[in-house]
Amino acid sequence: MPRIAEATYIEQPWRIHEFTRDFDVEDVWSFRTPGAGPDDFPTMLAAMRAAGGPAKQPWLVRFLFAARWKLGALFGWDNASTGVGERVASLRDRLPSDLRSAPRGPDDAGMPLTAVYELDTESARELANKTVHTVMHLGWASGANGDYELQMTVLVKPNGWFGRLYMTAIAPFRYLVVYPALTRQWERAWRDRHQAATR
């Protein structure tokens, strides 16, 4: 499995470290991208977008997401008043001027996370609701065999005791279902990137 040590994220010179010190590192995962070089991060992002979001995941992952959104609607977890810019300020409000003027990256209606910034070797997206304020950070780093690889770090700031309980409750689903499926999708996206580019 591609879960890796938290130190792997902490030791990288990512810009994200500058303004997320009050977030906890929840997960750090790596994704194999054989033959990748130092300049291939934009290529990987494009391949991931071409592969599609949650709608292209296996039925079990789609079912879990659908169930989560149903519960959120029932209990008001995802009301606009609990989101970014309402319950919590956007990370974009914390960005230094050079990052604020850098490209944000595209938003996708099929993804609940919104873009914060996108650079040549890293990007960040965020989501907030009644349970948590979370950031998905993607970084491009040299792997053990010399190839570059994609690393995904999930940063979280739970909303009180309920948010901490929620994160504990969903952990088995993330580790046993969602992340393995995401790994297959993203690693396949890298392998199939040339076909996707010609469509």
C-alpha cells in the first residue's frame, strides 16, 4: 500500500508548510509514476483530471460518497453556512502575495474541493463543512528509485469533538476502500496519459 510516513511530507520544502501549522497531518500517500521526471507534475495533474473524479470510481466508492452526501443533507453537515468563507476562512486569505497571484488551478463541479493554488511542483485544494476543514495537498517529489512520484497529504482541522469523532469513524473506509481505489485510478491515469492527451 502507498501510505508513507508523515516525516516524508514534513521534510519536503513545500510552500504549504508556511500557512497550515494549525492543521494536523491525517494521511500521507504516494502514487507510482514510473519514468516521471522533475517537470512532469503538470502532466500528472492533467492525466488525473482526464481520468475523472469520484464519478469514475468503482461502485463501492461511489456508494460511500453518495451515502455521505445523503447524511450530510439530512443532518445539515454541508450547508453553505458551514463551508469555506462562512464557518472558516479560506486558505487563500493566508497566502503570501506571490502565491495569491499564482494560478489557482481549475475547479471541477464534480469535486467538492476548491482550488487554493497550483505551482510547478505542488498544489492545494480545500473543503470545509460542519465536521472539518481539510486540505488536500499534492506534491511532486523524487522517489527512492530516482523517478519522481506523486505524494498526497491530507491535512485536517476537526470542528470540535464531533469533527474528531467523525474523522475516527470514517478512517476504516478511507484506508480500506477509498484510498486503494484512488491509487488504482491515479496510477492508471499516469500509465494512460498519452492516450488521454490525444482524445
